[in-house]
Amino acid sequence: MTTHSARFIERPHTRTGWWAVWLMVAFAAMFLVNMFVFMAFPSLGDGAWQQTVLPFYGIAMLACGLVSGALGLVAISYQHDRSWLVWLTILPMAWVVFMLIGEFLVPLIFPELAH
């Protein structure tokens, strides 16, 4: 296996780095669609399709963010890809982990806030 050592200002040099970047782009696009379409217009149609589709959409969006960061960390640590785009993939993973920790810990710490 060859060792790639891209400079910070270059594009990713590894296939894993590119996968991480494109999953980050997919996460960002899904996040923006979620924010500006689904949250801005909550009553699109009768709403029956939303109860079926939106949970899968949310899980797919969070999975894209989590896998993007995991692949970015693999590309950085094992394949020595030092591109700024690969470093940027850690941000969606950090956001997803922060939200998941908050979702599980807030009801334990503050039971009156549990829904």
C-alpha cells in the first residue's frame, strides 16, 4: 500500500478521502433540504407520506454525516491524506455525535424535559 501525503491545500488523494468528501456533500444537501423544505413547510399535502418517508430520510442523513467523518478519520490517520476537504468531513460527524449524545443524555440528566 502506498502512503499518500497530500498537502493541506490540495484535493484528496485517496479513494477513501473522496468518499468522505462526497458523503459530506450529500449530508449537507440533505440537511439543507430538511431545513428549508421539510421544516419550513410542515404541512405539504395530507402528511401521511411524511410519517413514512421522513424517519428514513433523517436516519439516512445522519448516517451520511457519521460515515463521512469515520471515512475522513480513516483517510487522515491510516492513509495520510491531509487535504482540507478531508479534515472538513469531521465536522458533520461531530455534529451527529453531539446530537445523539444530547438525545440520550438530556432525559437522564433532566427527566422533566423528557418527552
